[in-house]
Amino acid sequence: MSSRVDNFQLSTEVVTLEKEVGKLYDENSSTWEYVLGNHIHHGYYEPNAPIADLREAQFRMIEECLRFAGVPDEPEKFPKNVVDVGCGLGGSSLHMAKKYGAKCLGITLSAYQAQRANDLAAAQGLSDNVSFQVANALKQPFPDGKFDLVWSLESGEHMPEREKFVSELVRVAAPGAAIIIAAWCHRDLAPSEKFLKPKETKFLDKIKNAYHLAEWCSVADYVKLLESHPVQDIKSDDWTRYVTPFWPQVIGKGLTWRGFSSVLFGGFKTLQKSWPMIWMIQGYKRGVIKFGIVTCRKAK
């Protein structure tokens, strides 16, 4: 394993956030599984089209990320080894294992999520191809160049040291491997701006504190970080227009009797974490929150 990984020390602030994030998902994932299934991420919706079923939209999100990154559809070029950084309940890994026949390794800060994801893999007969473990994305327990697809869907939000986060994604990627980052971001700053407006920062801090996020960053920030590494074909886009139906749809499902019962069963803390969904809707409408995607390939 790379000595850079062995020598990297996590700061006290990072370790504290790591514990908070793990606890957040340990406490809430069983409830969120009822509402979201094992795909704890946004769906992808075509604008001006009938709103798709939630599960269908979540599968579409995975497929659109892969398409945007140019991951080959030809069987002889399928990725063989995939890392799912911030794997949640394993939905993306299970989908890609079925699609590509790939070996998928997922990491999460939540012991509950890792165990539940392994159980779901076993139930689907995929344990030989897919496994999940507790590990930190800033200090991945993998050797350099191991994976030909590096996947991070809505996990970068929790990363307090994004330089290290991006560095690790590039480190574990094999030469020529696709790297995919999809994340909640704040809007890109105008050329005349150095910071967000104070009212925007105050608004985003409410969501940050509720979901134990790190400091918000922009799509442009991710691009800049990747540009400092040996990667090529960097592409980015704002997919906010494709995800805006998601939170209203989630709230609608949560307001059904079974959904509401599930939230109540999760207790006060789970109920607390439901309220910021309204803020996410407001953030998209105000244009201060963006759903960003950034992809590239590690240089050969």
C-alpha cells in the first residue's frame, strides 16, 4: 500500500466529523431505506416530462452518470473493478455488479450500512462480486491503481478535506480509469465574487449542521482540484434541472401512512433529519444549491 496513505494523519476535526457522519447513518438508514430503498441518492428526471417513479429515477441517475463519464457499453470494455466511495446501502454497487459483472468494493463510515449492504448483496446472490466495509474515504484501504471505475455519488458533501478526498480518488484509480463525482454543491461564484453572500452562507449552514456536512464547495472547486492531478478529459455540468422533483417526491412518500409510521418509528432524531428536505427544495429554487457532476479519466 502507498506510504502516502500510511503516513496521512486525520485531524481531530476530521475524526470528529467522521464519527458524527457514521452515527447519522447508523441511526437513520433503516428509515431512509423504506423511503429510498437501497439507493440513498437523488433521482434523474427529464425536464417537462411526466415525473418518473422514484426507483426508476434513481436507477436513471446511475445510468446517466455512467453515460456522462463515457464508461464503455461494450462487454469487452466493461470495468472489472469498481470502488463505491460512500456506498450507503450499496445500491450503486449492486447495480454495477449486475450491469458489468464487475467486482465492486464499497466503503462507508456507517457500520450499520456496511452490514445491511452486505446482507442485501447476499440476498441477491452477489456476495462473490460485491462487498462493503467501514473505511474513511480520506484514507482508503486500497493500493494505488486498483480500480478501473472510481465512483462517488453524493458522498463528497461529507468530506472535510476535499483536496485529500480528490487525491484519494485519483490514487486508487488505474491508468485510464473513469472517476465520477456527483455531489450537492453551492453555486459557482461570479468572476467578481470571492465568497457567497452572507445570507446564502447562513442558509447553507443550516443544512450543513443538520446533515453533518463539511463546508460547501462548488462544481468549479472540484474541477480545480482535479486539474492539479494527472487526469484528463475533465467534464462538469450542473444537473439541478434534472433532480428538482426528487425531494418533493421523497416528502410525498414520507407523508403516506407507512412512510410517516416509519419516520416515527425512527424516533425524534430521524424526524429532525426530515425537516431539512424542505431547505433543499428551497436551495434549488433560490439557485444557491446546485447538483453537480464532474468526471475525468486518470492519465495513462
